[in-house]
Amino acid sequence: MVLRSPDLRHRLQFDPQSATSAWWRLRAEPTDTEPGWYAEFGELVPAEVLTGFTDALVAPPPQQPDPWQAVTSAGWHRDSGVTAYSPDSMCHIELRPLSEFSDRPSWHVETREPGYDQFPGPRIWHAYLDERTPAHLVGSFLTALVDRSPLQRGMYDRTGHYSAVQEPSPLRPQQVVDAHTARIDSLRARARSTRRQQTRPAPTPAKAHTAQPAARR
């Protein structure tokens, strides 16, 4: 399944038959003023985390000066300025340089089962955002990643990992549907507002009026 943006610049591909563990791939073509970029996400990436990224693509939020801000505010442990891990140590974020010759690092996120001694456990899902992914998209992705809100799933839903703690939800099914509908409606309104601002013609500068000399008697 492939989705394309109206301007054909962005392409989102869902491929559950992928030979790799990247089921979701999002690619942006370069323009005259912006570089192209690429991001991919693994099979069990939570839908809420993925939509945090794609919603920001459709309706950009206010610019965030530091994508790490949400991570540190959520109490994640940050080491050496370029890595962080969740309080339970299952999710790891790394800002990794491409090479010793490049100063533009890419983002790598991995969630793994608990390991043994020095050996990491099996990987649950991953995400990769290349070095040219816009900072506001990275920030929105990380904000959704560290959100502590419970994920609403059906009992024994296959989109969740078996180790996930399952508790009865206080919400009725219709409330979950209504919240999803409200999010979509809000996103559409924000997207329309963004498009109007982008297509609004620049105001025509006022014509300068030449002062007329005062009449003399």
C-alpha cells in the first residue's frame, strides 16, 4: 500500500511482506529549497507514535528548538548528549553520526526485550530517521514516543507485544472512536489553515503619495 501527498513530494509505503523489519517507509523528494529525506519504522511501532510523526508532516506544529526537550522532560535517562533510554531501559534513542567525515547525525530508536548481563534482548521494533529529517518531525516523533498515556487496544490485539501490560480501559469503545475522529477533524482543520497561509498572496505595498506643495496667495 502506498500513500502520496497531494504535491507528490512525500511517499508513505506500508509493506508487511518486506524482506527487512521496516514495514513503514516514508520518503520525501528534494525540492529547490529543501533536501530530500527518509524515515522507516518497524512492524510493531505503536500507531500512536507513528501518527505523531505523520500528523506533524500534514500539519506542522510550532518549531521546537531541541528535539531532545520532550525526552528529558519525560524523565528519560540521557547519556553524553547523544543517547537516551527509557526508565525501564527497554527503549534506546541514539543520535548517530554518519561517519567521522560528516557532522549531520541520524536518529536511531530501538525497543528491545530485557536482556541478560551484557547481551541485549530480541528487538521489538525500531525507527530510523535520516540526517536530513526536519527537526520538527523528529521532535513530534519523540514527543509521541515518551508519552505515558495508555495505548487503547483490544484484548489480545496482535499489534501489541506479548510483554505489554494489559489492563481494562475506563473508556467505552465509542469514546475511543470519538477521540480518533476528533483527532482527524482537528488535523484536517490545521492542514487547511496551513495551506491557506501558504497560498495567501502577499499584501500589495501601499503606493507612496507625493506631497503636493501648499497653495500660495
